[in-house]
Amino acid sequence: MAVSKIAITIDSSTLTRLDRLVRERKYANRSRAVQEALDAQLERVEHRRLYAELENLNPEEERRFAEEGIGGERESWPEY
């Protein structure tokens, strides 16, 4: 995986907490800690977006779409 170097600005209390985690060997270094935290946050954001989209679905309408045409197509399905 290719990596890129970036610069970030964080407040001193966050940096102190980050350095404590590195000292306690919870992370190998600051970069690894920031990478894992960012990955976790992006995952949460992406899942929230998916859940928001799912909430917009109408279960009855989705069921109707799923059942549309099943009766006639069933005979043409290949045997496994």
C-alpha cells in the first residue's frame, strides 16, 4: 500500500494523550496511531451514511419490487 506524508495541526492536550499511547506501546508511533484512528472514524462515517440510506427505504415497496415477476420467471430458472 502506498503511503503519503501529510502535516496536521492538533491541540496540545490531544498530542499529550497521543504521546502517552505511544509511550505505553499501544501504538508503534504517532503516525500509526493517527492512521488507525482515522481509519476507524472513516469506517463509522461510512456506516452511518449507509444506515441513513437504508432508513429511507420503504419495506413494503422493496418487498413488492422483490416479488415482482417471480411467479413467471421461476419456471425458467436453471436446475442446480
